[in-house]
Amino acid sequence: MALFDKTIGFIGGGQMAEALIRGLLEAGLVAADRLLVIEPDSRRMDDLQTRYGIVGMQEPAAFASACSVIVLAVKPQLAEVVLRQYRSLLSGEHLVLSVMAGVRLQTLAEGLEHPVRLIRVMPNTPALVLAGASAFSTDLRSTQEDRDIAAAMFSAVGICVEVEEYHLDAVTGLSGSGPGYLLTIVEAMIDGGVLVGLPRPVAEQLVLQTVAGTARLAMATGEHPAVLKGKVTSPGGTTIAGLRVLEKGALRGQVMEAVAAATKRSRELGNEG
């Protein structure tokens, strides 16, 4: 959906805000002069204005008055400060999207003076190259249009799905933390290439393309990973020899445990907040 009639404001001009700005502009969903950012770092603000032509602002009251959609794009440690600052400035006229990890919808609602429409989003770092995986949850006040806006915005930086809020901790443990798991495996594969004699730059290039190509293959074909794995695993061949070692090391079980542990920690952080 086009968002030409919406003015979207970002509280915080960090990497995730920049990813969304870039995605919205490249997708043609909104004009640059409809994107407002309030960011205390003047050099960062100047950089965003120069690079994307967006509008920088300084006064919270004027910022809130100008925006119909507001994205809370600050670190979760700043949630209390930001909510206090905007407590009386946001109203039922605003749709507020939060990408603050672990900050629950109830916490957001309790931190504001007036009822607003709230959506909580869990993106991941590949959004920085418009290849992210995001999930969002809404409060009871949010409309179907609000859902469509959230889906359009975060689909501009990858894929986006809607889930119940109680699933967001699992999303955090899976796709939110997932780049860390995959990069560890990537690093290990590169080291494996070096172990068997490849120059490190060659190993890095081959591994990164193998990972990217395999993901594209799985998405393009829609086939189950086990089916695709079977197609590259010849009887008595090299792949099955390598897979045997991975199975002995319980790789699959360890990855599953990692997702479970990260999900558990996400719940703990939410409760601490």
C-alpha cells in the first residue's frame, strides 16, 4: 500500500530507522519530505538529511503534531525516558510502532497519558540491507489499516508477518538472534576451508555465496530443506560424510537449544522491564 498521505516520524535516527527510511524511499511508498526524524546527535541527523532528503526536527511537541505514524526506534534502555518525554504529546490520532526489543505493548500503553494505537515489531539486522525478517503484534485499538501500514513499512526492508504478542519472544529467539547463529556457522565453515588449504579470502567468498545461494534456492523452490538436502547428498559421497560428522556433534540439537535459550532470555528481559 502507498503511504503518500501519511507523515512518518522516527524517534531515533539509528541503523534501524535508516533501514526503514531507505526501504520506504526505494519502494516509493512515501516522499522524503514526509519522513521526519528527531535525533540528538547533530552529525547523525545531518548525515540522514544529506543522504535521504528527510526532515530533521528538534522539538518533540512540533514533531508529534506533524506526524500521524511514529516509530520508536531507540534502544530499549531509553524506553522510560522517551515515554516520559512524549507521554502527553501522543493521542488516539497517532499510530505508534515500537522496535524496542522486549518492551511490551502494556508497558508502552501505561507509559502514555492518552490511549494510542500501538504496534510492537521485532525486526532483525538484515533489514539494514533490505533483507530482514520482521514480525509484529498489535494492541486492541489498532485497525486493519494500521496493520496494513506496519506490514507495508517492514515489508520494504524484507519480509513481515503478524503474530500474537506472546510469540514475539520466540521470534526474538529465532529470527532476531538468528543472524548470530548463522554467522557462527559461516565463520566455522570459512575456518574449515582454511583448514583444508584454501586461502582465507577464497574461503570467505565461497562460503558467503554458498549461504546466500542456498537461501535463495530454498525460497525460490519452496521445497522443504530436507528435500533440498537430499538432492545434494549422494550415496557414499562427500556431503553425507560431512553430515555424519555434524550429526555426531548434535548440531541440529544444539541449534534448537540455542533458539530455546534465546527465547527464554527474551522473556526474562521483558519481565525485568
